[in-house]
Amino acid sequence: MYDAIVFDLDGVLLTGYHTAPAVYRQATVTALADFDAATNEPPAELVMPDDVATIRRLCERFDVPAASYWGYREHAATELENDWIREGEREPFPDVDVLETLAESGELAIASNNRHGTVRFVRDYFPWGDHFEAAYGRAPTLPGYDRMKPDPHYLQTALDALGVKPGNALFVGDRLSDVETADRAGADSALLVREGDRPEGDPEPTFEIESLEGLLAVEPPTE
């Protein structure tokens, strides 16, 4: 068995491929208003920015300080999504029941591109969250946004918290970027393919599973 299994959150433990664009749009409107730059039609690039350079460029257009604005925006998005989860708009997949068994054999953690506040909320809100010894999402800062997967920063942070070396860990995700993240960290990977909808392309995962229950049969490859 692996010393640790680290899970992505969205599409793996919780339904939904990612945070709904509506959440980010409302969070953007709210944050801009906090800086006296109110608009009901924020640019799509600011709602779902590709990179930090885009955030800085558009904040300059609105004459708002990029770093401060981003902290407000991430906080607003976290509050909105956490409310959605409370209201049942996003739910755990049924196969999270297997976490109890997996936790008996090794450490469990979460490493996600979702915001840290929502990752921690999910761990604290659902009863199965007690099985996770560590849980990390992106920090509500511009450098934190730059460190999203496939950058291995948050995966490595989770492993460091567990005291587990990457070579003794498995990262479970539903995207090829998760596989790349594991590769870059030096960990093995399990690509979760629910309902046969496998993403095309490289890199190849160490394992491919159809549900979290498939992790019960996973063993580290022998040399």
C-alpha cells in the first residue's frame, strides 16, 4: 500500500468539474464594488482569468490594486460556493464511503486548485472529512493562483504536512493535469474516469480507475 493517497476535490470527491462560473462572476462583481469600481458586466477574462498577468492588466483598467482586489474576490467566491454546498448544489459522490477503509491503511489528504477556504470547509462540513489529515487548496493571493496544478506546489505541501515522500504517495485526479502534477512531484497517479469519459492525450497515469472503490486494489508498481 502507499503511505499516503492524496485526492483532488472537484470531480473526484465532490460533484462538479469546477467552481461554477456564476460563482466567480458574482464574486467579481462584489469585489469590484468593494473598490468603488462597480459593474454588472465584468470582463469574462477577469471572471475566469488565464493567469496573473491578465488579472493585473484588467485591475489596472479598473484602477483597483490587483493584490488586494484578488484577496477580496477569492474570499467572496469562497463564501458563495460554501453556501451552495450547504444548500446541496454540490454533493459528495457516493463512493466517498471507501475513504474509511482507505484511511485504515495510510494517510489521506486533499490537494486542489479550488480555493483553500472551500477545501477546508468541505473537509470540516462532511463527516468523511475526518479521514483527511491534511487539506490544501490555492491560497487567496496572486502567487497562490500562479501555483495551481499542474504546478506540484499544493500536492507537495500536502505531502510535507503528512511527512510522506512523493515516491511513496498516490495522487488521485480526474484530469490529465492531475497526472502531470503527480509526475512533476515524483508521485504515482490514479486517473479517475467516471462513466467512461476518459480525457484524451498524455501523460499516462500509473493507474486508471472507474470509481474510488478501485483504489482498494491498487498497489505500488514493483521495480
